[in-house]
Amino acid sequence: MTTHTAETSPLIRARVAGFLYLMLLPAPFGLIYVPSRLVVSGDAAATASNIMASESLFRLGIVSNLLVQIVNIFVVLALYQLLKPVNKNMASLMAIFVLVGVSIGMLNELTQLAVLRLLSGADYLTVFTTDQLKGLVYLFLRLHSQGLLIAQIFWGLWLFPMGYLVFKSGFLPRILGILLMIGCFGYVIDSFAAFLGYNVSIIFFTSWGELLFTLWLLIKGVNVEQWEKRALESA
């Protein structure tokens, strides 16, 4: 009975981590799909009209973004438990980067909630003209995009210690660790390039490691013998 528990425990941890990671797949709904449907680049009036006409979709985007951040917390906790036998300090750094990114991402949704308040028609907003309100709506949406770029830095940074841990683990393929570390640079480069005024988008080419890592955890799990060896060494 003891042997069976020891053998299955790391596999369960790996598959739980993979399942939770898979739950992040809907993230593009709130981050990409909803803005693409409602935001008209450079046109504050059309954007405000779209949001008022599809308020439910806009609210659903906000809820989706918040839920993704919450799931992120559970993802990193599961991965911390799986990878801490390799190097506890690096696993802690991985968790810190995620938690910072989650905090920024959650707080950033205030800008979208502000949009709803500006379009609510409340009496205290009568000091603004209609055009001013629409301009403020567009401003807050642009600030939301900038906030995402800041959060994205940490969405990238956590991949480096995670990739390092995977590479050094011995119970997961090294190539996955390399791909995860490459993914780190994709997020970070895209964010800082945007702040410098350059339109760069390399995430699509560098983020495949995350998908492959998720599938590996779900399908293959980990090398139980090597994981237990690491766990004994770190005890």
C-alpha cells in the first residue's frame, strides 16, 4: 500500500498541474476575442457604442480575465509541489513571479470596471459631455492594454525558473525546459518592445513550450523513480 501511494503521488501531482494549466486555455477569450469584437481602434464613439450594445459580452470578458488569474494561483501551487524537489529556491522564485503577475492582472481589471461606470448614465457623470465620456472610456481601455503588457512581463518571467527546474529535474524531458525558457523571452521582449514604441509579436512563435509541457503532464506525467530520488535528496 505504501509503495503504491509513493508511485502514484507524483503522477497525480503532474496530472493535476497539467489539468489546471489546461484551464488557462480560455484566457484569449477575455484578452483577445472580446476586445477584437468591441474595441474599434482610434474610434472612441464606435467603441463606446459597441460596449453599450454588448454589455454582457464585455462583463463576461472581465469575469473571464479574473477567473484566469485565480486559476493561475492554483497552477503555480501545483507546479511548486511538483518541482520543488529540484530546487526549492527556484521553485519559490517561480511562484513569486506568478503571484506578482496575478496581482497586477487582477488590479488591472479595475480599468474595465471603470468603463462600465462611465457608461452607466449615473447622475454624477453629467458634469462630462457625451464626447468626453466616450473619450474617457477609450482612455481606460487603452490603460487596460498597457496594464496587460506590465502583467505580461511576469507571465514571461515565471517561465524561466520553471524551465530551469524542468531542465534540471531528470524526471521531465530537458527539451521542455529549454522551450519554456525560450517562452520567457517572448513575453518579455514583446512587452518592452511595446513600451519602446515598437510593434513586435513573437509570443506566437515562442509559447509552444507551454502547450507541450501541459500535454506532457497530462499524458505522460513524470518519471516516478527520478522524482522520488529527487525528493529524497532534497528532504
